[in-house]
Amino acid sequence: MTRLASRAVIVFLIMTIFATLQGGCSKSVDSGPVSPTVISAAPLDASVGREYTYTVIATGNPPPIFSLAQAPEGMTIDQVSGLISWVPTSDSYFDSKVSVDVSNQGGRVSHEFVIQVTGKNIDGWETSSLVAEDIDPAAIRSIASDIEAGIYPGIKSLLIVRNGQLVFENYFNGGTRNTSLNIYSAEKSITSCLMGIAIDNGLIAGVDEPLYSFFPEYDAFDNWSAWKEAICLKHLLTMTSGFELEGANYNLWMNNIGPRDWIKFYLDLPVVFSPGKALDYKSLCDRLAGHVVERQAQTTLPQFAADRLFKPLGMAYYNWYGWNPVNSSMISGLLRLRAIDMAKVGQMYLDGGMWQGNRIVSEDWVTRSTTLFRGNYGYNWWVYVWATPVGNIRVYYAYGNGGNSIYVIEELQMVVVFTGDYFVQPDQWDQQYDLMKYQIIPAAGDSM
């Protein structure tokens, strides 16, 4: 091949490659509109009375337009720039879901997030946000989504308080803020608190007072023994009385069979081990402790609770029904409270017996109540040290059937409340413990 022919071949190849490249570029440009994609993350908290702004950033060709599909009252968005503006008020929802539609000729995409309004007052609680109190919001929102999906059945509410401020409040399965639920055996921790208040006020000398001295109207008791004579109030609070709580007698009082003098019935029961020796968890002990308080206070236990605990905590919704020692044995575990008020009890204990500067019960009583006596039990509070991904964490809590609970974590300055109707299910405890140990505590514990 001549030199001229060789040059002609080379020129032809170069022109072919150039044409091919140009054809590829032309195809890319003419491929049509590119649907939008949101690439920004929203700030998750706003303050009452202060302007909240956030710009939604999205890519797309042609440039997309923005609109609010769901937003709190007063929120606006600029269709071209995507600038969101909002000034929350004291009436704004604590959690406000925002959904932004981003669209162009190529398609539509939604951008969703939740804003928490700090600086509100909800039933005596100042609100803050998960972000502001160093709790991972994605972890907590994931739990809420799983509850809504039924992965954790029977949960009606989940509330989280940190550093004395409400940071999360969600309701599920028909629950609402003003739903009062029977908290079942979580009531036992309330009875313990009332005993402490009675002792603080000199109505009862102390937990070492013998049980039978409070019932002088009875001339004699069946099955009398030295063990029975040794039962003190602390044995009721710690579930270590030694009363025989099984067999035919158990069936009678647990199933409320027939009207009778249930106080006398309880006090007549045999005692089968030395008081204080072992934990034997039964509601009978709680019922007797409640009767001692009301006798010394010379009023009913529900009225004493209202005057000395519920009203000072600013509770507006409560109902303690069935408290009748003659006609019914069902006199414990029948207290109805709201989740947001259960949290007040937990916060008051976390603050050493104080609620918003007012003394409710002594710090000494709080300490004694939440110190182990036998097993994992104090004075009607469960006490554990849990192994978690962020280390060993001490927790004390009240727990009632169905999943009604108050958890107090001193190390994290945190109170967590669940309510539920997951009754008589073997895994009702496990699912809460797993949520607490492996999700909620780590979400806050990473900030330690």
C-alpha cells in the first residue's frame, strides 16, 4: 500500500470513531426528561414562635416544581426554590408529618419527614426533640413503624422522656393521648409510693411495723404462728410475706368468688415460710398494703392517691375502681391512667421524689423502693441490670399485664412508657425488653 493510501485509511478510521462518538452523545441528550430525585435531609426540630426554614433540594431535568402534599397549618413552600417556611405556635402538633411532592415532566417523587416542635407544654411536660436530646431519631421512628406494621403486637402507646422533657409521644392501635387504660400490676408501684407518702407524713411509723397491729377489730386469726406474727409491712411491699398463695384459696381470691370479708380472708391464710426469705409474687400482698394505708389515712386508697399523688402530679384523667374489701377481692390492678401521666410517676422517681420543684415523696423512699430486696424486686418495683450494646445499664420499672409499664433509666436520665392490651401473652415482656435493651437504650446510649 502506498503512503498516500495509508494516510487515507487512517483519516477514514478517525472520522468513523468521531461520528460514532457524536452519535452516542446525541442519543444521551435526546433521551427525554429526567425524573426528580431528592438529595437533601431535613432539620427535624422547630421551636414555638421561631421561623423554621428548610430548602428541599432535588435534581431533575427539566427543573422540578415543589408542592406540599401534607403539612401543618401555616406551612408554605416556594414552588420554584423548594423553600419551606413555618412558624409553629403553641397549638401546633408536637409531631408534624410533612410530605413534599417534587415533580416534572419525567415523573413525581415524595419527600417525607417529621418535625418535632420544642417549647410546647403538653399536660405539664415541656417538649424537646429526639435530636436535641441526643437520641437517634431514625432508630425510634423505625420502632414506631414496626409497631404500626404489627411486628410488636398489642402496643397502644410509646412515650420517651429525656432530661425531664417529652421527646417522643406516639399512639397506636386506636390509642390516644386521653385514653386511660387499666395498668394492671403496674399499680403495685403506685401503692408502694402511697405507702412512702403515708410514712413521710407520720401516718405510719415505718416498714418494720407488724402487719397484724393494723387490724385490731379482729379478735383472732386462723393458722396463727410465729411466722405470721413476724410479718411486717416491708414483707408486703417486697412480696416476701410467706402467705400460702396457691391451691383452693388462690382460686377463691383470684377469681373473686363470692362476697366476703376479704381482709379477714387474707389474714387467715397459712404462712408457709419465714417472712423475708423468698420472693413470692402475688397481688394479695399489694392489697393488704393498700388497706393499711387507707386505715391510717382514714380515707379510701383512691382518695388518698388523688389528694397526695395524682393531683400534685397534675393528672386530669384517672380512675381507681373496685376498691371494696367486703364485696370484692379485685382491689389491686384496677387503676386506669394515661400514658402521659404514667411518665410523670417515672420522672418523679427519677428526680428523687420531686415533680417540678414540689416534693411528692421522700428521696429516701425512692432509693429504698428501687433497691433490690429479694430476687429482682424492691418495694414493688422490678430492678435489673441489663446487658445492652452500649454496656450494662441499670433499669427499674413497673410492669402490668398487657404491656403497661414505666421504665426508669437513671444513667441516661430517661423514662420510657408503654401501654398495651397484649394480655396473657408469654412474649409480651420479651418484646418490650428487646425493644428497650437493643433499640431504645442504644439509641440514647451512644451519646454517653
